[in-house]
Amino acid sequence: MSVNYTQDQVEFIVNQYRLKPDRETVNMLAEDLDKSVKSIIGKLSREGVYKKTVYKTKTGEDPVTKKEIVQELAELLVIEYEAVAGLEKAPKSALKILREAIADECMD
């Protein structure tokens, strides 16, 4: 079985990534070592240091689907999800406002 990375390369990859753990570093390492980005990510993963980038919305929030918001509304109102499933067709901003208003009422 052939070895894709020498021990020195592994140490270099890990150290560089720990200094700046982002995609830019991965791209730079791939170019410097003449490897694919997937190969570098795979090696970093096997070494236990790779951190998957987490998607955020334009506003910096974690993404939430309309279905999840409607499920939360059903829980807050203590009703079956199926009874309000059609709300998924409403604009997400309206669903968020409704969820916040209901949550505030439940807190009082």
C-alpha cells in the first residue's frame, strides 16, 4: 500500500490548519502539496483536526426550515402538527413573527 503523505507533510498540514482553520488554508495546502482539496480535508479529518464549516443565513442565524417553525408553533399551541401543516406555505418571516409572539405569550 502506498503512502499519500509523509509524516513531515502530515505534521505540516495539521500545524498550518491549527493556526488558521478555514477553507482558505485547505486550498493553500492543496496547492502547496499538489493534492486535491478533498484529499487534504480527508487527511485533516483522519487526524481529528478538521472542522466542517457550518452554514449560516445572510443574517448570521442557523438555518431553520418552514416545517421546523410550524412544528415549533404546533408544540407551543399544544396541537398536532398535521392541524397546522398548511402554514408551511406562508412566508418564513411571517412564521417567525408568529412563533415569537406565541412564545412571548406562553412565557407570561
